[in-house]
Amino acid sequence: MTKQKNKGQVGILVALLVFIAILSVGGVYFWQKYENSQKTPPGPKNTGDLSEEEFNDSGRAKAILDETDLWPIYEDAAAGFSVKYPANVSLAASDTTADLRLTVEATKIDNLDSPMYSQAAALNNQAALALGQYGQDVDWPLNTSKKVASLDNGINAQEFMVLGRFEVCDVVFERRLLFFNHDSQIVITLRGPQAKIVAAMPEFFRTDPQNCFEEKIWDFDRQAEFYQQLSAGQAPADAQEWFDAFDQIVKTIKIN
């Protein structure tokens, strides 16, 4: 009788312990659920303000450090190229007031009919440039300025400077690039501010009252020196800005 009573007490005790365990587990579960419900859910990441870590890891912010990423772009799908230019350079052909003026001309070789840019000269130069050679002169290039420039996608180009045309009184400041793509001849020209450069570098000019009145004209014996000074980066600001801007523009050319 005593043994049966003890067995009954043990059974009750075991049942009680199981019940307490169930309550404990359930309490922990519901407490955790309650705690989680009180936490503020994470909000969206603010991508508008790049942190130092985002700058270093993503590289997105680093890209805008190249000023050319913000430059206007000129594209010619038919001739298969694009070029960028600084904001202070005018691409409008009719704008004669801007200090720096850019023109971009793409013409099918079959359509060339200018005496200075003939179809025959284009075909000769296309073949020469493909071999890394300068080729035939076009326009009025300063001899010391002529060179072969390497562009994007393995394309070579004639690079040269024009300081005057046709007659002794003419003074211009032009840097030119000529190359071929998709059976087209492309000529990119950057013109500098004539009056400002003449005023800034008077030692390279003279007067010829008999032919040009009091107008400043080139001292032709010093044109090579003029180019060398610019190439060395030692010219006054107005002239150097024009010269350097051309080099920067050429570096942005993409060809497909």
C-alpha cells in the first residue's frame, strides 16, 4: 500500500516538472517574440551621402574625380567616334566670340572635293597612317608640329598646327587632328584666341606696313620656337590654355 502511494506521488511530481518545463520554454519563446516586436526595423540605406568606406570600396565616387567625366560629349555614330571637350570650349561654328572654338568634321572619303583635303590625299594618308607613318601634307601645317598621334582602338592620326594660310598677313592659331574611320575622314580643330595670344607673345610677331599696314603678322623665322615654347609648357596662360586643351580633348576620343 505504501509502495503504491509512493508511485503515485512520483508520478505527480514528474507531471509537475514536465508542466513547469513547458511553461518555461513557452515563456522564453513568447518573451523573445515580444522583444523582437519592440525593436525598430532597419531603414533603407542612405546612398545619397557617400561615406568614406563607400568611396573607397565602390569606386563610384572616385570616377567623378576625372574632370573629363563632366565634359560635354560630341558623338558621330556614322563615323564611329566620340570626343569630349571642356565647358569653356565652344562647339558652335557660328560663335566667333569664344576664346576656344572646336570644330569636328566627318566626311566620307568618296565625297571629299576640297583642294586641301582631296580624295587622293585622303586615300594616301589612310594607307600611311595604317602603317604608323605621317603621310602627305594637307592644309598648311607647321613642319615642326607634324607628328603621328596614337588614338583609341589602334587608330593613328595626323597631328599638326596651322599658324597661317595663303598670304603673309594671315595669322591663325589652330591645332588639328586628322584620322580615318568607317571610310570617313575626321578632322578635329581647336582654334585659339588670336588677339590675346598675339598680345601675350609679341616677340613672335612683327609689322609689314607695305603689305599688311600696321597689323601684326608672324615673324616666320620664329614660328618653330613658338611651337617649342608651347610644347614645353612655358607659354603665357592664354596661349598655353589653348595648346593644352587640345591635348586633353584628343585623349577623350573613343573610336568603335
